[in-house]
Amino acid sequence: VAALPRLAWAQGARAVPDMTIGDANAPVTVVEYAMFTCPHCADFYKEVFPKLKAEYIDTGKVRLVFREVYFNRPSLWAAMIARCAPADRYFGIADVLFSQQLDWAGQTDEQALIQKLYAIGRQAGLSDAEMDACMNDRGFAEALVAEYQKNAKQDGIDATPTFIVNGQKVDNLPWDEFKAKIDAALGT
């Protein structure tokens, strides 16, 4: 196993595009603010997201914009690994991060935590060299944090998960209530 990085930042910046899934022309846009270390966010991905995807995203009614929240370094590091892969693999990595959250997010040793994140990145086909490059890119990390801070301030985000449904702030809700908010936005 290659030596894991000590997170010594290299110089250079990367753009921070929104991570989206669904039809760009969908009548409803749901912006999700979530943190990869948040247990409630993991529950959303386990219990609500499959229904949202099947009923609204896959049918062209909803476009989901996923925005990471960084209340802690492990969440930032997880996002950096997810964004290190090509964009078409992002949501697959996010799914693994949430489904395996209990395994990696509870690590108290930073090197053990990074090793767990690298294992997830390898599952997605990333090499250690690719992940080293991402994890050591200070400009990339700073750009992610700046984008998060800008969006969180703009939308008043102080908890995760939080959603914006066609401009309306919506807290984490059970599926039936969340579905009702989407249906209202659709006018159905």
C-alpha cells in the first residue's frame, strides 16, 4: 500500500461545479445541502432518495442539485475524494460514502480515516496517485469551502440535510411530507 498523504497542500485551484442528477429542464429543482458525515443525511439517502429518484428524478419532474456542507474536515475530505472522480461517478461514490458512513466517519485517527476514504475511492476506480493529487490540492479545498460558504450564506443553511425546493427552504422531512412539498411545487 502506498503511503497516505499527510495533506501537505499543493498550490492550484479547481472550479467547483454543482453536482446534479436529473433533467436540466425539469419543472422542479431540489437543492440538497448535505454532509457526508451527517447520520440524518445518510438516512435520507437510504430511505428517501431512492423514492425521490424513482418517482421524480428518473421521470424528468425533478432535477437534484447536491451541495456538500463542511462542518468538519472529514466531510471535506470525503467530498474531495468524491469530486476527484469523473462527474458521472460522483453520485455512485456519494452513495458508498453514505452507506458505509459508520465504517469511515467514526475514525478518530486522521490517517485511518483517510485510508478508509481511499478504499472507497479505489472502489470507484481511482488510483492512489489521483487521490493524492486531489487531497493535496489546497486550491481545490479552498475553492470547495468558499463555494459552500457562499451558498450556505445565500440560502441560510445551518443544519443538514436541508433542501431548497424551487426556492423554498425545506427541512428534513419524512417521505410523505417531502413528496407533498414537491407535488405542491409541481402544482399537482
